[in-house]
Amino acid sequence: MAYSFSKLGGKYLKADIEKTDKVYHRELKGLFKRLQCDCGNSHCNWATLRRGAERFVCIHCAQKLRADSNNKIKSCMGTYLWHPDEMAAIRRQYKTMASPSSKTNEDEAVEKQERAAEENDDPFGFFADVL
């Protein structure tokens, strides 16, 4: 059996983690796209999983934070597998943003395009409005 280890020390079956990959990344995107990094950058598509201080950061801040071994830096753009313990940590920090009532019309439109792209082999979502 192949295992996958989270940045927070969790051990999971890799097959289980791969099954949740798209769902986790869709949720992460819904969270970070509304944020602005402390430095002012609006592209917060990286996360630091420092225990108790989890937050989304930009690529420049992520590179700086890597120097501190307490920071576990991870991309939210789909290049890394995310694990349940990591998602739980991010959800705790951003729980109000993750609530269904915080969705905007734009969020719903993006989700519709993403679902259509996945279901119809339309990787760029060009045909989401006509499907």
C-alpha cells in the first residue's frame, strides 16, 4: 500500500487522498480567491500551515516563510495533494468564509464553469454557458 504524508504529520492511504484532490482544491480556491496577502498582493494561492497560524499567502511571502522550519508551505493551485488534517487547519482559520451563505453570484458562476469543464472535457470552461 502506498501512503501519503501530510505536512502536519498525518499518514493517509494515497488512493484516498487522490480521490479528494479535486474537491479540496475547489474548496481552497473558493477561500483564497477572496483574500489579500498581508503584503498587499491579491494572489494568495499558497498556504502556510504553521500550527495555529495557518493562512493563505502570496508566492513571494511563501518563499520568505520557507526559511522558518515551523512554516509548512504548500501550493493551493493543484500541484500538491492536500490531506484531511491540513484542510481542517485551513478551515478552522477561514470557517466564516467557507460557509455556504458567503457565496456570491460570481462564485456560483465559477463553480458552474468548473463542473462543466470537468464533466464535458472542456478544460478551459469555454462552453459552460451553453451546456
